[in-house]
Amino acid sequence: MLLVETLITGSPYLLQPMSHDEMLAYMKRAYDFMAERVGEQNIVSAVIHLDEKTPHMHLCFVPLSEDNRLTAKEIIGNQARLSEFWQDGFYEHMHEKYEVIERGESAKITHRKHIPVWLYKKAEHLDKMYSEVEAILSNIGMFNAKGKSEEALTVLREWAKEGEYFSSKVKETTKHIEGLEQEVKTLSAKVDRESSKVFDLTLENKRANREIEEYKTDVYLLERQVERYKKLVEKIPPEIMAQIKGSRKRDDDFGDR
């Protein structure tokens, strides 16, 4: 692996009340943690997005060991190292300044899923293509222009194929919310049955509810993009869609040989 990409963020409950400068300070502290762990000279890029529902930073680094060996496996480590060296370390570093931050429970314990980074990147990629596709559809006459027909079909075919896959994956994430909500119901019932453990169970119940709200916020943004995708697809004339599907079928048939 030549490059490791990380996504650094925080709970909307923590970040949204912050001013622009305060959020930058939060990201700078997170950046300092990564620079200390991987070496600032190995950080390739650190892009901050503060104008979104959940502010975050994409940070990419080259996984080089102290003796300059390219080894992502050694730098990132196994599940235990990931939890202790990275996640515990990040929590301690950030908690020192932001006492409100809580250490999340390990997925090994909760068995909860997280929205993968690649799904966010897929959303960004589709969003970048959106204006290009919209321009094609607003000037459908370009299909008749010499040399433009196949170029436009290629763009539409790629966007439609990736959009369908993206939509299916966003739909899968919504199912996870249902599981979390069922978990909250189970915890609530457990609180009623075991009054001696009300405090601990109520705290766990609140954390689960908060996780649902954070998860719903992220999924909502992705679902909005799916809706934009569907509305744009509806603008594609039937005869053009037939050409797209026909081209994709030929591509699939060719790939099966």
C-alpha cells in the first residue's frame, strides 16, 4: 500500500457549536497527533471540510517505517494495535484539550458498523460528475454532433452505473439504523426489568440514541444525493437510456468472455 487515507471528524454535538476558528483549532490538534505518529514529512495532504453537516478532514500519508520501509501493515498494525495505539491514543490526545470528548466503544464489543470512508468518496466523485451530466442533458443535441455522441454516452454510462451502485449501498446503511433502534428498544426493556442497573443501562441507552442521531445525519446527506441522482436520471430521454443500457450490456458480455 503506497498511501493510507484517514478520515478525522467528531460528533456533531461537539463540532457544530464551534466557531470557524475553533473547528480549525480542533483539526489542527488532530493533525498534530497524526504528524507525531506517522511523521509530518510523510503526510501528503490534509484537506479540511468545514462547510458540511459534519466537519471533517481527509488526511493521507505514506506508511514509512523508521528505517524507510514502505509497510502499511506495520504502521497501522492489527486490530489490537489499531484500537490501542491509534484510537486510544487519539482519544487521549484530543481529550486533554476537549474534555467533553468520550472514547467510543470498540466495534469488537458493540459489533456496530460504521459508514465506510469509500462511500463518502464515492459521493464526492458522483457530485463532481453531476454538473457534467447536467450539462449533457441540458444540451441533448450534442449527441448528434460529430465525435460528441460516444463521449457523452461514456460519461452518462459511467455516472449511471456508479450511481446505481452508490444508491444500493446507501440503502444498506439505512438498515443498520433499524438495527440500532431495535437495540435501543431492547436496552429500554432491560432497564425496566433490572432496576438495580438503571443508571448504567440508561447511560448506555443515551449513547446508543446519540449514535443513531449521528448516523441518521450522515445517511440523510447520502440519501439526498441519491434523490438528486434519481431526478437527473429521469431527465435522460428513453432512447438515450436504451443506448446506455445497451452499451453497458455489451461491455458486460465482453467482460464475461
